[in-house]
Amino acid sequence: MKLKVNSSYATATGFIIPRSHMKGEKGENYCIVQILTGGVTHYTSKHATMSTKELRKALNLSQKERIEIL
């Protein structure tokens, strides 16, 4: 799946917005994301680093699906 920086993607609890490209250290790729959770009238925002495994789980993708951030 190809994701764009600064584009939002729906999850079960809200939205994820990639804020950086994938970077890798020691074989583990990660990126900085903004996580929006909440209801209809407001959202709670936080920033975190997520590995490709965590992104797949949040976006409900299969383990074999490749993730690219453009």
C-alpha cells in the first residue's frame, strides 16, 4: 500500500496521518505519525513512531502487504 505524507487514513478508532518517510535502523523501518482519536465533534491528537508492523495492524492490512510512504 502506498501512503502519502500528510494524508489521513481511517482506522478503527480514528485516523492516522504519516508525517515522515520510512527510516530504518538495524533492519527495522519506522516513521513518525499523528494519531487522531475521538468522536464526531472533537479529536485528540498525539504524535508517535510506528514500525511497519504497527502500521499494518492499525490499518488492518495483511502481514505480507508492503507499505511505502511517498
